[in-house]
Amino acid sequence: MARVAAMQPGWNLGNTFDAIPDETAWGNPLTTQAMLHYVRSQGYNSIRIPITWSNHHGPAPDYTLDAAWLSRVRQVVDWSLAEGFYVMINMHHDSWQWINGYPGDRTTVMNRYTALWRQLSGTFRDYSQKLVFESINEPQFTGTSGDGESDQVLNELNTAFVRLVRASGGGNATRLLVLPALYTSSEQARLDALSGTFTQLHDPNLAATVHFYGWWPFSVNIAGGTRYDSNVENDLVSGFDRVYNTFVSHGIPVIVGEWALLSYDYTRPGIIERGEFLKYIEAVGYHARTRKLTTMLWDAGSFLDRTELRWRDQGVYEMMKAGWTTRSATASSDQVYVPRNGAITSKTLTLNLNGASFQGLRQNGVNLANGSDYTVSGTTLTLTAAALTRLAGNRAYGVNATIEARFSQGAPWQISIITSDTPTQAAATGTTSSFAIPTQFRGDQLATMEAKYADGSPAGPANWTSYKGFWDHFQPDYSANTIILKPEFFNEVNDGRVTLTFHFWSGAQTTYYITKSGTTVTGGTS
């Protein structure tokens, strides 16, 4: 428990040594000592190095590890330990490349699995106890009758892993070993099965691991999951409670080996609204910390710019950092919209104080005036018409000012003052493989899109909901003033007329009609 607590917080060197076939194949630069030093300087105490071994070993029966690959892995492990990190290494995409076939070919897969871990155990046998082994990433299996049998299969592999490492002696006799649940899921049945493995092994130096990417509709922005709401909160709390009650309360430590949101990615902006993501970050930090869970951020390049050695969004990092020790206050939104023309009226936000007290508003280091610029009554923050008029300036479309709410603890909350009008759209023609709706966004930002047939039933993919998948099925292009409807959307749309409703973050909505006939698509506002 103490060792896992000392690993908090952790960071993943994602899409690097787990990339196929090699370290830079998925777009990340070579790992450097300077980068590891930077991550350590930012307060991270552990680093998970996911590693895919499939393409880096020889044939049966020896499955000899490629010397150059192993040497490079060892170099980065050495650098990480020298920085003071706890280091966790694993078998990563091997899980779905070949380990998943274990039920149908137990002998071959077990021989390969144990041959690789035997070599790794020998290589790192006398390393510091700060080096940690994780048996398999996100285990999954083909050819079983269901999850119950898959749990039993995973037990065989986890058990073989622990016994093999322990038998290799040296530092491995007491090294911290990390065992995942099936799919690294926090469903109770999966946790119960893993708990049975722990009981069977009766080893004091084991930790359990799960992954956490949040309530799925919110994590990918589908089915209207645009906000951090009670569904997201309940999913988080119930999952962490199950993990705590099954393991931590019985003295077995838990590592949340990966966490983030599935579609949070700087290359696909807008899927997850920033303020809603910040609320999620704050909640994960709090609920993990109060349940003594060690969290390891999944970062495949979305958070840290590994070339420039800076956070892509400093405020996101600050919210995470605050969560390691305290709670931060948030608000109902991080956006206040005002019109391009006409009188500006006062606007209100609801503060989520989370145990903090409100201390004031600030812009560019200058305090706003309580009374004339804003008022606070309980948890209601009101920005006055006069202040908003001043902050909006010439009211050019888009963000005109950013102010900061400051509190007695935690990270500040940024609020953007945005000028917008209801977006306008125009007629278009195209095909199912190339169709874009001309859209003047007029300062607004797209939140989600609904698609319905004439009878009101959902149109397109994910036909259990009218709200389609942001980026998967539609995508705004603000520079081109279009909203792109993807081929993946049209692949599951029947011929005929479909009503699209676009929801924007200001609260504005627009209605657009498309008609599909074979591969031809036409669209308009009527």
C-alpha cells in the first residue's frame, strides 16, 4: 500500500514503446532524458512505460528478445529510475495481437508469454524496487464462452506471471507486481474474479489495476453527452467505490493505470468542451485521492508537447496538479455569451465551490470590482451588464476577454466572454463521401448534432440515439466555415429526407434538412 501510494501521481509514456512497430511509428518523438526530467519536475512520481513486444523477438521455442529493442527499453527505464520515478513496464498490445488467442492454443501462447517474461525478469532481476511489472494490458480473449470463462483464463496467465517472476529471485522475489482485471474493467464481476486471484496467490507485494475513461457518451461525445452531469459523476463514483471496497479496504492497493477521456485529443478540438473536461479532471482527482487510488494519466501526446516540453493546455495541467492535494471550485460554465448587436444584459453562473470560498474575479492580474462588475449571492455569480459591455470591447465575433474566478484553494476557473449570434447555414450539394454544410458560425461553437427521419426516429449510425458522434459522424471546420458530414454517417442513413438539429454552446440551435438519394446528397434550410 505504501509503495503504491508513493507512486501517486503517475504519467503514461503512451503511443511510444507500445507503438507498432517501433517507438516513433505513432507520431511521438524519441524519448529523451530532458523529457523525462521535465515530467518529473512537474510533480509526477511514477511513469508507466507501455511496451509491445510482438515485433521484437525471435521465433519459437526461445522467443529471444531483440537485443537492440531491449537495450533501448532498458535505457529509458534507467533514465526514468535515475530521475527518481517509480517505473512500471508491461506487455501492452500483445494482449490483442496474440495473448487473446490463449483459450484456443494454450501451449503456444503460454510458452511465448512465459519465455518473454522469463527474459524480462532476468534482465531486470537486480533492479531497484522502484521498478514494477504489470502482467498484461487490457486483457481480452477470443474463443471463450463469455466473461466468466475469460476471467478463469486470465487467472491462469496472471498466476503464471507471478510465480515465474518470483521464482527468478533477486529483487523479483519482493518486486511489486500489478495484475489487471479482465479488460481492466471496474465492473464488480471482473473485480471479484481478480480478487479471487489475489486470494489464491496470497502474495503481499501485489497491486490490482483498472483503467478509467469515464462515462462513455461523455468520453466520446455521443448521445448528447456534452456535459459533466450526474451520469458522468455517478459512473465515476460507483466505479471508484467498487474498486475501493473490493481491494483497498482490504489492504490491497489499486493503480488506475490509465485515465483520461477517450476523445480528448488536441488534434480533434471541440469534441470535449474545455470547462466540462476540467470538471471531470477535478472530480477524478478528488474521488481517487479520497479512496487512496494511484492514478496514471494516459498521455499519447495530447497533454504534453514532448518536443517543446510544455503542457498543451497549462490550465488543464494546473487542475490535475491541484487535485493531487485538494479540491478546486468550478462553475456551471466557463463561457459567457453576449450578442454582436443590441444591449448586453447581466449574466449568471452557478459556482460549484467544492469546499472552497469565492475570493474574487480578475482580468490580466487586475481585480474586478465587487458590486459594480459582479455580485455573489450564495453560489450565484452575476456579471453585470456594465462589466460585460466593457469586457466585450468592440464585440468582434469570438472570445473578447478571459477573466479568472479565484478561490481559497485549488486552481482558478477561467471564464471566456464570447460575442456570438445564431449561426447561419446555406444550401449545399454533394455526395455521401464528400458533403459539407456551409456554416457561418458567427462566434459560436458546435456542441452536438441530432439526426432524425420524418417520423422522428433517429437517423444514421448509433440509431439508439438521435445525437450522433462528434467527429466520427460530423465535424465542424471553423476555418472553412463548414460542418462536414462524414461518410460514416451516410453509410447508415436511409434514402430520403433527414432533419438535422445543430446545438451550439451559446444555447443557439439551427435546423437543416438533407435528402439522400443513393450517393447524392442535397441540403438546405427548408
